[in-house]
Amino acid sequence: MDKEKMELVVFEIVNSAGTAKGLAYEALREAENGNFEEAEKLLKEADEALLSAHNVQTEIIQAEVSGEAITPSVLFVHSQDHLMTAIEAKTLIEGMIRMYRRIDELEKK
């Protein structure tokens, strides 16, 4: 994979991961305000962004498995870090939203 293509791939991963992370935090804010339907909608959008990033990442893995020389750069490692932290943030936020739902249900009793 040439350097220019690799840079585009890296920026696609960073962009999609950043979008996913931002949407997950928006979902958390909505859940804090009791807007659980909106929170779920935002989490689904975050999933779509993560899937996009994962698909790009898979493209790189498949190229390397096919024998194409892939030279990892600091930017590539940075993009992987963004993706990993976005996935982790979303996972934690989903748990927090479940807690907010439970608190909401208990307060209504």
C-alpha cells in the first residue's frame, strides 16, 4: 500500500473513531437527561461509525495477509489508538446508560 493511500486510510479510521466516540458521549448526556430513546439512537450511530473504521482497518489487514507490504507509521498506530479508545469509551458508556435507566426506573417507583 503506497504512502498516500495509507495516509487516507489512517485519516478515515481517526475520523470514524472520533465520530463514534463523540456520539457515544452525546448518548450519555441524553441518558443523563432521561432521553433514553435518543441515547439509543446515538449509540446506533456510534456503532455505524465504528463499523466504518473497522472495515477500513480490515482492508489493511487483508492487504498485509495478501502479501502486500505494509509499513506501519506513527500515524497508523495513532489511528489504532483512536479506534481502541472509541470502542472502550462506547462500551463503558453503554454500561453507564444502563445504570441511568435503572436509577430512572427506581426513582419512578
